[in-house]
Amino acid sequence: MSPVFGHGRLRLYLLKLLQESPRHGYEVIRLLQDRFLGVYSPSPGTIYPRLARLEEEGLVTHEVVDGKKVFTLTDQGHEELNARLDELADLEQEISDSVRDIAREVKEDVRDTVKSLREELTQMARDVRQGAKQEQRQAKQQQRDAWREQKAEWQRQKREWQRQKQEWQRQTKEWQHDWKRIWAEGFTGHGSPDSDARLGRMLAEFVEEIREDARRAQVTEETLASAQDALYDAARRIRDALR
């Protein structure tokens, strides 16, 4: 998808999506996934910083609804989008061509799958004619194969969850280590050494508390995106307070 969303193209398309309707960040991600038939799936780390940058530029604004930031295009955002209508039309055409190519590939895959399925059914009919005993033997084998596939899928999901859990633990340990180091060395701020040290301890305790909450909760893709949104907002509030 990189040829579609080259330099500045994703920024333009985000303005287009927000012109259609106010949306929160996770909804933008899901909408992009749907429009590209699941082939293109931007990460929260790609979408949320761009939305924050658009807001800093005054092109979008947000309000909190049910605990989530809902972004809306501002008048300045409408003006920029209107000034780039030709570029947007080219981008829409490129996206349509990409989706058409994807649909064609899917259609070919379906055709091959149907052909393969037809051949399997033909072979199955031959096997049935060979006798009831062979049919029972084949059915048992198919059950064993299905069980092995299901077991393999469970194991794959378990490994993926463990990988995500380990990655989350690794990141939280790094955060905890950094904040403990800041606490030990003394936070380098603009206040007194005592106040800087207290701020370091407060930040370290904050990270530890969030880490414990995450350990007890079940972290899904949607909750992780919401948490990342909240962390971005918390970081901005802390910077504003320190200024």
C-alpha cells in the first residue's frame, strides 16, 4: 500500500475520512482495513500521532465521548481539503484501482479454491463407492485431521497471546526501569532537587500502577488503542503542567 499512501497521502486521506463523519482513532483504523479488504491495516502508532499532529495544526478538533476522543474536521481542515480536491481525486482513483486489484486476486483465489473443492468432492465420491468400511476409515481420518488442525490453531493463538504478553511485559519493564533510574538519579527539572525527586517517584509509581492494572485486565486490540490514546493525552497534560 506504500504507493497509495506516499508522502502526505495518508494525511490527506485522514482529512477525507473525517470530512465524511466525526470518528475516533480506532474507527479510522477499522475503516481503512475495510476499504482495503483487510490487506492494509495501519497500526495505532501510525494513526494516533497523525491525528494529534492534525489537531496541533488546527485542521481537526476533538471531544471526548464515552471515554474516547472523537475527531472532527475544522473549518481550516475543510479549506485545506477543498484546496487539494484534484490531488484527492487522484488518490481516490489510486485507491479504487488498488481495491480492484485486490478483488481480482480474491476472485482468482476463490476460483482456484472452488476448482480444488470440486476435485476433492469427485475423489470423495470415488472413495464412497469403494465401500462402507473405507468410508468409515476416511471419516475417522478426517476427524483426526480436523482435530489436529484445531489443536494447531489453538496452539498458534496461545503462542501469539504469549508473544503479545511478553512484548507488553518487556515494554512495561523498560518503562519501569527508566522511571526507577530517574528516581535513583534525581529527576532533572527546573525545581528544587526535592521536588524533582518527588516528581520522579510520582511518575515511577504511575507506571507501576498502570502496569499492574494491565496485568490484571485482558488487553485487546481495542483496549490497547484506547490506552494508547489516553497515554498520549496524559503525556500532553504533563508537558503542559511542567511548562
